[in-house]
Amino acid sequence: MLKLKSLMFGMLMFCVSVAMAQSFKDLPYLQPISKKYGLKLADSELKISKIVSDRDRNVFALTNKGVYIILEDLLVKDRRYSPLENLIPQDITVQSGTGILYYLYDDHYLSNAHAGTIYQKLDANVYEQMAVSESGKVLLTGGKQFAMFTADGSTVGREAEKIIDILAEGDDFYIHTEYGISKYKDGRFEPLVSSDDILSWTVGDGQLYVGSSQGIYSVGVESGDEVQALTGKLPVVEVHSMTYAQGVLWAGTDMGMFSTTDLKEFDYYASKRWLVEDKVADLCVDRDGNAYALTGNSISEVYFKSMTLEEKAEYFYKKIRKRHLRMGLIGEVKFSTPGDITTAQMVDTDNDGLWTAFYLGSEVFRYATTRSPEAKKNAMESFESFERLLSINPLKGFPSRTFERKGFKVSDPERWRDSQEEEWEWKGHTSSDEFVAYIWVAGILDKHLDLNLSEKKRVADFIDQIMSHIIDNDYYFVDADGKPTLWGRWNPEYLNWYPESVVDRKLGSITITAGLQLAYALTGDEKYKSEAFRLFEEHGYLDNIKIPLSKIASTPGYVYAGHNMGEGGWNHSDDEMAFPSYWILYHYAFNQELQDNYSEVITDHFTIEKPERNALWSTIAYGTTGDVDLPSVKWHLREFQMDMVRWRINNSHRKDLELLPDNFREQTTETLLSPAERATIRHNANPFDLDGGNGGRSELAGDEYLLPYWMARYLNLIQP
């Protein structure tokens, strides 16, 4: 990985000077997206046993009440061919190679292809399954009986064991009995696999894939010799349905489905993000490579849409503007019915300011990249909400956590107070998380949004009021009760009480220093500069900032307000507070020497964060020190899921993961799972958590994608 040697920023104007360019072109890629199809009319007596996809990408379901089809995003009775509408087939299948649909009834089979000329009378009630080869040969089986129909006539035979299922691949036929799998050759079936432990199987690219209770293996379809040894390192070991298409093996299990090209790396699709239910009864793949899973009386599709990262950003932008902005703030969207966006309601949270800061930041960097007037308007719209965090309460310079019309508050009702504005309430108890949002927002607005003099004054006044409140109150946020809030504390006595091994000492020094530097730059008031250097010289805040993160460790015995601050694992909220603060700390440094010190601090933090592959941490690091993990930026943004509903997602059962021993960083696996396979989280959560979600009761906005995307565009890491 190349590393930039110089990335210089002026204090009044952002200017990138690059020793060696690092970027990637925003080329179209295939984005997996889920789509669900349910019955148009609920029917508790309906039972679906099989699904297939024909040459025209129609998806058919075999049921005990006839053939159903997906039309207009619903699963409905197939009434298109009136003579077949009320008939109930024994089986349906598609011809290998051509994808032509065939129907097997109790005394005949037919197809509507070739002008309807395909029709064969049969002995009644003998055959239950059907397979059709590429050349048009038809294999029928029922119990131990089989019949082969060709252009030259038919052959009827009998196997020694009951035939469980059959398959045509190319011009070959395969049967599965209780004792193994055989291939039809020279008028008889010759064994390829002898085993009574076969849960599923399929054929593709010269291999017969077998799913057993111990995992998956493959043999050659000509010799029966092992090609791929048995492996149980699968997302789910027991595979109950299997299909192969376009070089990809798809496997259905009782805990979702997965795909693989090599039985070593897997894409895992489970939970309601991807499937209506996790128990997959059957699979099929259409001619475009899109996969369909039969789960109960519904079908779930994973399709692959060609898009660019910019198109993905446009999707999230529109989603936010339609249903995630509550009076300019990013609102928590909750559902009264899990996952049903028609029941969505925006409510307040403990960190409205922090979540809004990421969305506002994405619009600032969109403007800085494109000069879009709409982006500037949106950013200032949300900044107006930040200003109201100050004006909604009567306290001088104290920012509210959030605000709402009276009687409609949701989160932490005990923390709300009446506003001096009639019919409004505001939430107190403001924390350091929110403070980071304030300095981040003020800094990027001032530097990157081309503000006029009036707008610049508004931003400067905003940060001046907050910082003056902190200084005047001995480096505390002091609430309406006259007491410091739980986490709004930067006082030296508080911060330096912690040993160097507790991250709060370092982090508090970072955030308050960044705030003082910013306030000085925006207001020119010398008190901010002198206060910062006083904290450096008298209380060691610069030394605190420079504490190596390798020193942070479990430190029992430091209990504050009932919170054991030194025990437990790594707090990822601290990362979320640190990195936006680094942007302000670095770009508003008082001098070059401090900026060089800060650069080392940021590099130290970014180095230990690399396993998390977070595109935002990469872009912030690149925009300060020049450090970047470009492959992870590309990977994170491409793998980022489109569905932001917080479904319950589990991965701890997976056998394909290399688990690590318990560790302070709480990294559970050797390799990070794709965001598409993990629970939906914000940047303050551990991406290595294997299980999570809240059952689809809420939805995140998508600013978690938008901010790193537009920062990467601004920094020319992504070339449009």
C-alpha cells in the first residue's frame, strides 16, 4: 500500500498537495439487494414444495393447489394458460440449457414451448418427478420406477432402491437414492457417490456437489473421484437445498442461504434483511444470476443491480430527505410493525446532534466537491437546528441534547425540561459525544461551505457560546440543576484522575483542545488560545493527547458515578468521538509543531483501527496525516448494505469463521465480515460483534455511508 508523504492543508483554505496519487475509479459493480414476494391472498392450506425459473426469468412455484408465479411483485396463481389453470402438476422443471418450462401431470407431461407440440401420454399415477436434458430427453421417476423418453422412443426401467430426486445437467441425468447418487450412462445408472448421508446435491462445471451432515464435498461427474474434500467450514454445515449456476454454488439451510465459488469464501444471506424466513426449503437461480429462496409460503430474491457508489449515495440521500429528518435533525425512525416503513415514526434520541453531524457533514463535503447549491442549503438547514439547541433553553451557552414539541418526547423522559418557548421541551444532560458534533459541524461549515460574512458569524457565535459556557463553568457542561452533566466534563481534576491506561484522560484532552483551537480560529478571542496552552502547561493536556493507544488497557478500580471506567473492552464510542475531533484538532492547530504532534497521534490511532476497515476513519486519516487503507475504503462502501432496518442478525453459529481468543479490542474473528452480513450499526458500535439488531423495530438513515463517500470524493480517493 502506497502512502502519501505530503498532504498539506492551509488554515483558511483547504489545499491538497499529493506526492503520489491514491484513488480508484467509481466503476459500476454488482450490489446485492433483497426483494420479497408474498401471496396476494393468504391461504393457510397452500403448501409450496418447489421453485424454478425459466428462460424468461419467470419464477414458478409448485403447490398443492397448482402452479403459482411471481407477477407484479406478488405470488399469484398462474392463470395465463386457461387449460392448465385448474390442473395440479406432480412436478414442474426447466429444461437444462434452454430454460423451457415443463409440466408433469398424473397421466401426461407437456410444455407450452415449440408451439405446444411437446406432449406425452403416460400410465396414470406412476411418475412423480421429471428432468429434461438439453437435447430434449425426458426422465421420469416414481418410487423405484423410471422412464426415459427420447426422439427415438422410450425406455422403462426399475431401480433397486427408491429414487429420491433427479437432475438433468447438459445431456446427462443423475438420480439420488437412499444409497447414493448415480449417473445415467449406456442405458443404466452407474454410481458416482455411495453414501446414505446426502442432504442435498447438484451438478455444475464437471463436479457433483454433495451436502452431508458434515459439510460439502465434490466429485468429478465422469470418474467419481474427489475434487474438493469435505469441508465443514461453512456458514451453516447442514445444507438442505443446493443449486449451481454461472460458476456459483448456492446453498439453502435452516439458517439462511449462502453462495460460494470455491468452498472457501462465502456470501451469507440470512435474517429478514435478506429473507422472509431463514428456513430455506428450495432454491433456484435465474438467467441473470439472481437467486430465489423458498421460505414457507413466500419467496425471497437476492438480485444484483449494477450501480456506482455515487448512485448508492443518491439512494441514501433521497431516503434521508424523505423519512429521516425531524426538524432538521436526523430522527430515529421506529416502526410499530417491524420492518414496515408505512408505520415509521421519527422520534428523538440521546444523540440527535451527533447523528445529524454525520449527515450535515456529508452535505458539506458534497458541496465542497460539487458546489451543489442544494447541498449548501441542506447543510445550513440542519445547522439552524444546531443553533436551536442553544436557543431552546434559557441557560447561557448550554446546548440541549435535542428538542421536541411539548408532550411528544420519547427518550429518557426524566432528562427533559420545559422551554421558555411555549409548547416546547428540551432535553438536557448533554454529553461529550454531542460536544464533538458541535465542533465538527462548526469547523467544516466554516472551512468548506463558502459562507458569507453573516453565516460565518453565526457559526462563530455558535461555538463561542458553547466554549464560553465550558470555560466559565470550570470546564463542565452545567445543566439546569446547576450541576455538571454526567459526561460533559473536561476539568483537569476529572480528566487527570484517570491513569494513562483509561482512554477518557486522552480523549477528553483531545476534544477540548480541538474546541479551544476552533474557537480561537473562528472568533480571534485570545482567551481560547491562552486557555489551551494553560491546560498544556499546567495540566499536561498535550501529554495526555500523546498517550499511545497501546497503553490503553483494562484498569480495575476506577469507578465514576457507578460506571466502572477501567474495565470491559474497547469502547467504540470513543473512536467515533476521536476521529471527527482529529479533523478539527489537526486543521485548526495553533502551529506546525502541534500539527506534527497531532499527526503522530492520528496515525497511532488509525493503525490499530485498520482491522475494522472503516471508510470514515480512513478518509479522516487521509485528510489529515495522509494515511489511508484504500482497498478497505472501496470494500466498505461497496459492501455497505442498502437495507438499514435493524433486523436481528446472527453469525456466532457460523463454522466458516476463524474465531480469536477474547481480547481487549473485542475483535472476535480474524477477518471482518462484510457489512451486508452484520447487524446494522452506527460508527460507535463494534463491527466485530457477530450478533445484533433489534428485530426490525427501527431503521438507520444511511449517513453512515454518505459521510465517508463524500469525504472520499472530496479528497479525490474516488474518481467519478
